[in-house]
Amino acid sequence: MSGKTGRRSPKALSSRARTRLAAGTLLAPFFALFTVAMIVPVAYALWLSLFTEKQSGLGFDGPRTVFDGLGNYAAALGDQAFRDGFWVLLGYCAFYIPLMGGGAIVLALLLDTALARARRFFQLALFLPHAIPGLIAALIWIYLYTPQLSPVVAAMEAGGIGFDFFSSAGTLPSIVNIALWEWLGYNVVIFYAALQAVDRSLLEAATVDGAGNWRIAFSIKLPLIRSSLVMVLLFTIIGSLQLFTEPLILSRGSGSAVTSTWTPNMYAYSAAFERNDYGLAAAASVLIALVAAVLSFAVTRFTNRKEARS
């Protein structure tokens, strides 16, 4: 009796096997693409970061690739330019993240309470800048920042406001402005979609109890879209660490204070394509990825603890 009950029917085994086969077939393209596009490049970067090119004693044989261990990592961390790039990112995040998060939340809340006819127009108007590639957006803003060309600068000068967007003091606000123009509408759409999923009966009950719009927004709506807030914060931090296109294009401007090593990504780009030091560039890239991973883990851990307490 026990032997019979312990056995599984051939039909159950075959159905389970078919299920596993179907799941494996569906997931195989994803894992193949993930391996080719993610695992292989990361593994190659790790491998490349362990080697460097050195000249022979007399220099007649040309450079040769030798194993250097953690030498490239030590060189990157010991370079003041690489370390200064993270201080630039810290200042960028101090400006960009509060403006991006706060502005997107406020605009999404306004859209959530606006007239139905105006919602689609403002959603499209806010999202359109995100549809423009970052390279084109940076070129547009360089034109708007350049004196003798920009109507914006001309209007500011006519109003008695003098501001050099390419100076050392104006570079960071200029780049933050470009990033806000590109990404604010995208995050507004995310927050607005999350707000649309909030149970309207809760809002109606709060209104009946006498809660105003501000009380409803901060006591009901925002706590209910916390997961979206965390996701946007996480992606914004990771995107900030990858700051590259805007400062690179801005560095081509006349008299720009942006150097070729202004951010860590620009440092890696300069090491690879200006100095041909691919080992150093790979090591810098791996270090940037590690910082992004640590910050992502810290944000996720902090938010999980906060949710567990609440």
C-alpha cells in the first residue's frame, strides 16, 4: 500500500516535465541575451582590468601585455582626478536628486487632481523631452547656453542678469538643468501611473472626514506609492553615477570648465580612448559598478527596514 502511494503516476511526471520544458524554452532567449549583453562584458572587463601594457627595457619590441593583478585598481584609486570625479557626482546628486524627485512628485500630484481634459496634454508635454536622445538634448542646451547665440542668454542680459553657464560655478547647475529637462517627465509618468492605482474609495473617505488636498497627498497618496518612490530613487542614483553624455558634450563648449576627467565615467573614457590604457579604464569601470551596487544595496536595505517598522 505504501509503495503504491509513494509512487507518482506517469501522467503527473510527464506533465511536470512538459511544464519545465515550456518554462525553459520561454526563458532561454532571455538568459542567452542576458549572458551575451551583461555577464560576458562584465567578465571581460574584470579580466581586462587585471592586465596592463608595459614597454620592454629598451623599447624596441613595443608594448607587451603583462599580468598586473590589482595594480590598475590601485592606480585608479590613487589618481586624484578619479577621486575628484566622485566629489563632482556627490555635488551633482545633492542638486539633482531632490529637484528631480520633488519636482516629479509635485507635478504628478497636480496631474492627479487636474481636469481630465488637461491631463493627456500635460503628460505628453512633460514626456516629450525624454523622447529626445541625450546627445541631441545636450547640443540643444549648449546652443541655449552660448553667448551671442542664445536668446535665453540675451534675455537674461537684457534683464541685468549675467551668468556664465560654462564657468566653474555654472557648469554643475547647467548639467543638472539638462538632466532635469530630459528625465523629469519620465518620472512624472511613473508617479502618475502609480497614483492612478490608488483606491479612490480611500480618497473619498478622507475627503468626507474633512482632509484637505495636502493632507490626502502626504498622508494617503505618497505612502501608497512608496514602492514607486523607491524605484525612482534607485534608478536616479544609478543614473547619476553614469553621468557622461551631458558633461562630455558641454566640455566641447567654448571656455567650459568641464575637463576630460570631470566624472568617473569620463575618466574611464579618457583612459581608454585618449591614453589607450584599457586596463586602467576597465578597473575604473569596475570600481564605478561596485559603488553603484553598494549604493543600490544600501537604499534597498534602508527602505526595507523602514517598511518593516511601519
